[in-house]
Amino acid sequence: MVTPSGDSALSSASPLGADAGGGTPGTVLITGASSGVGLFAAKALADRGWHVVMACRDTEKAQRAQAALAMADAAVTHLKVDLADLDSVRALVDAFHATGRSLDALICNAAVYLPRLKHPERSPQGYEISMATNHFGHFLLIHLLLDDLKRSSHPSRRLVILGTVTANSKELGGKIPIPAPADLGDLSGFAAGFKAPIAMASGKSFKPGKAYKDSKLCNMITTQQLHRRLHDSTGIVFSSLYPGCVADTPLFRHTPRAFQTIFPWFQKNITGGYVSQALAGERVAQVTADPEFASSGVHWSWGNRQKQGGKQFSQELSEKASNPLTAQRMWDLSLQLVGLA
């Protein structure tokens, strides 16, 4: 299957038809839905009539956020998960199955960004925390819930993963070499077991900002690999997206305070790339539920410079994100590291 890219993406992707889904409400599970983009995506989908399973590390915080946005109790189920802990991910799946609900869409949104670390933090399984949370936790969750998506009778079943411009070297934000571009190298760090002293997929020295970029690169590779392996046989729509620069998201809460002030101002007034949390959440909801996004294998974007009334388009991914050989090696090693090999 040819990976969609550039202007030809929609012709090489796999559309389900203009009426697919028809906006039909279903049940969606969203990780990291207690704040930021995930919370506003939950709100936008609940407003469309979907039942939203908010899978969060802090369920009390998620309940307060739900109330603050006036989301009806009947529209939401709260389940606890720490994506850095593979045992917690398995417990989430068991808890979801106990609800008796079908699963019609899965949104992998949660992420950690810890650019000020001097030394790597480790997950309960001993993996570097950014990769453990952003990639391994979601990778395991996807595999454990794939059968649920396959069994769904919803006319447009979808799996959506949040990507980032900083992990795609086809875009300006992905070319910035601070601390270094996203690059998994030969994945020797994964192959060696990815435990101390190893903290990077490439096996090279630890760089916390790059660890985040690498984990998001893995997210986008996962989407493409799911599309190649499973779309034709299952009909599930696999897509990723960059909703725009959400410069004031809680993702940046571990950055220096000056950055948290200057970065949003810079994106609003200089680059024009700023997107509010509410708009980004609406875009995630569109990719999840709206008929015009029913094409598998697409990385959706609205561009680095936001325009009034700007439309979505299929963004070309870098060779590092779209190379099928790299994808297969990452897939196989990830299966081993999450205990599914």
C-alpha cells in the first residue's frame, strides 16, 4: 500500500465514501482528556452526541473539567490510566470491557513533555518516561482494543493519533535542530531492551526534548503502519493529525515560565500559527467523526500559519515517518517491549 503524502494523498488513501459515518454518534475513548486538547475534543464529541470515555491519570481532575465545560454526566464515563505503566494500560482495557460498551473510535491524545530533565525518568517497566507514555502505552492500548474496533457496527470506525510538527522534517517546525531533529536511528536502543542506561530509541545519549520528538515520530509511524497492515482487511480508518500550534496547552507546563509567556505571544503575533485549545479539540473531533475525514492513512494538518477559514489538507510526512522498513522494525521491537511478541 502506498503511504499517502502531499497533494496526491487523498487519491492514494482509502476513502469510505462521502456519506460514511454520516456523523453517527458512537462511543469514543480519549486518553489524556482531563485538560488541553483532549478535554476540548471530548467536549466537541459529546456535543455531537457521542459517549466519551475519558481515560485519565487523575479522574477527579477529569470530573471537575467535565463539570466546568457543562458536559452531561450521561455523556461521559471516567476511567483511570497511567499510560507510562503497561500494567495500568491493561487494567484500563479490563475496566472498559466491564462497562459493556462497544468501541467505535479511539483517540490517542495523552503525552508528556519534560524538556528540563537532566537525567531520564523511568516508567515502572524501566523505560524512559516520554517514550513509555507517548508511544509504548498507546501502542499497547491500540493492540488491546483493536478487536473492539473490529467488532463495532459503527459505519465509520476510526483510530486517531495526535502527531506534532516537530517530529516531521517535511515541515519547518520539524527542521529545527534544537535539541536535535526526531530520528530513531537504527533503533538499537529498542533492540537492546531500552532499559538503563539506554534512554533513546537510537541508543545515543539522552536528550529530553528529542525524547519527546522521537516518541511522537513513533506515534505517526504507528498510524502509517496500522493503515498498511489493517485498513484493507478491517475497514478501520487510521489517521493522525497536527491540529496547529496550541502554544498554551498544559503540555508545556514543565517548560521555563518565561517560555510559557513568550511562546504563545510569538505564535499569535509573529508566526500566525497559534490555535486555541478549543479549536484544536474541535479539529480532533472532526477527524474522529466527520465524513470528510473518512480517509485512512492521512496525516491531517491545517498548516503552520493559520488562515481565517483555512481548510484541512493531507500533510506529507518525512521519510523517517513513512519508510516501511523503519516502520516494520519499530513495530516488531515495540511488540517485544510491551510484552506482545
